[in-house]
Amino acid sequence: MKNKVFLTLADGSVWAGRGRLAAPTEGEVVFTTAGCGYPQTLSDPSYCGQMVVFAYPPVGIYGVDTERLEGRRPWLSAALVSCLDETENGRFRPLSSWMEENGIPLIDGIDTRQLILKIREIGSIMGRLDHSPTLPEIRELPHDLVDRVSCSDTEVIGDGDVSVAVMDYGAKENIIRSMAARGCRVIRFPHGTKAEEVLSSGVSGIILSNGPGDPSVLDSETEEIRKLLGKRPLLGICLGNQLLARACGAKTQKMKYGHRGANQPVVDVSTGRGILTSQNHQYVVTEESLCGTGLEVAFRHLGDGTVEGLINRESDAFSVQFHPEASPGPEDASYIFDDFVAHIRESGDR
């Protein structure tokens, strides 16, 4: 049975909804404008520690295909929707039962339009779900989010003729699937793996994955990336883009409310080609800090002009802030994987 639930933001504003809440829940309240793929959004490890507000109503229509998720479970702290519309579907799990089974609150009846306008005005903010209006106790996200979502042991996926390492800071499964589909043997390493172990595994290329939280707290991961630079072709994705920047000496900063959605416009600086991309990030590379790092801007956001990709020619490293694997979202950027695999093959180090 659903009960009345209150979302209280750190600024004291209160929003009412309904749902099943086993215990008070806190997290950073953010929003996504994606109009498709809610199971993939819910299972994206990059949302760890966050309460996600869905701009698109309704949510739940087609259930959950547990074979095509982006993580082993839903990683977010809570999902907030305007309308939960579930129908019988013999193929897929009902959304509400899947969320309840995983202990994640699914709250509907929220005035998501006004809540999103509020977040756009004041920025992403901490919030608390409770049966009575109560201010959140935590002031910021914890620093161990990557440790929570990363794999604990090395895994091997696929049996292609090219071996690629994926440094798992919270990697979406479709990154793994996308590389395996292109004839790669993927070795997935836990986030704390030393550079020496990665290089000794015989991989011909390295992917720095997406993941949650603030890149500036990941000092040990950044140091290991620094040791990988120039040793193999390297591709950074989302958090991996930010960590590459920091490994080269650049800085990152927190955005007001980030980019989260499946229709973010980006331009390739070298060609002028525009593409639509899937994105989910709160932090961005500070462009003013790129001087002297060897990094050049490769992509730029067409909406706010922020850095959306980098290239370091000397270190054979390239990165994008958006998600080439999408899921959900358009596949305009999937050629990034094609180019990366082709570059590995051309390098002859297999």
C-alpha cells in the first residue's frame, strides 16, 4: 500500500508524493530529461547516491527488461516521477516490484515540472524522503561512491582478437557490450587496480569508464591513469574524461545542475559536425585549466559551450564527456567506439 511521502530539500521546500518507503532516504536531487529507457537510467551506476527526477511522464509503461540493464541493480537512492503507469506485460518485470525488491523508493504523484524548475533555479541539492517533512542530514555526497559501484574482481568478457581494458569506475554494461560486439576481448578491472597490472595483462587499449561523484576526490585513480598515459591508446568516457583531464594536470568543477538526458547537442570541433548525445554528469572540465596540459578541446556542448571531449596527441589519449554507448539515447556517437577499435588495430599492438 502506498503512503504519503514528503521530499524535503535542503533549502526547506517540501514536495508531496506517494509510495512505499521502508526508511527515510537521503540523496542529491537531480533531474533527467530522457524520454526513453527508464530501466537503463535507473540502473546506471553514475546515479549512485542521487534521487532522480524524471521530466518525462509517465514512467513504467513497458516494465523492466532485466537482460538489458546498465548495472547489476538500480543504483540510485530514489526515483521521483509524476505518473507511474504500469500495465500487464508478460515479457518484462513490473517497475514497482523490481524497485521494491531492490529496496529503492519509487515515489509518484510528485509535481516534477515545478520541482525541476526549482532545481534549475537553485541547482542540484540534497533532499530527504520521509513520512513527514524533515530536512536532510547529509550536506554532500560521500566520497566512496566509485568503490560502491565498481566490480570487486577482474572479469573477462568476449573472445575477440583485440584485448581492451575497461577501468571500472561504475561502467555501464553497454560499454562492455559495445566493445565485445566490435570483436574485442574486454578485461574489466576494479577501480583500484594498479597500472602495472593493467599493462601486464596484454591489453592493446584502455577505456576509462563513467562513474558517480566528484572526480577531484579520486586521487589514487588519477595517479594510476597518469602511469598509463602514452603506454596504450586510451579512451575516457564521462567520469573517465574528467579523470584523464586531471591526470594531465587540468581541473574540474561542479555544474549548477549538470547535463542529464538523451538529446544533448554536441559539436565535433575538428569537423563542425553536430550530434545528439546521451549524457549524465554533474562535473565538467574547466577549460581555462587546459593550458600547458597537452590537452585540446575535441567536442563542445552547443547549449552552454562547456568542454565535451579532449584529445592529447602526445599521449595517444582521447575522451568524451557524453556516452557513445547511449542506452538510453541516440546512437549518433557510436562511431567513437568504431574509431577507437580501428585505431587500436592500426597501432599493431595487439
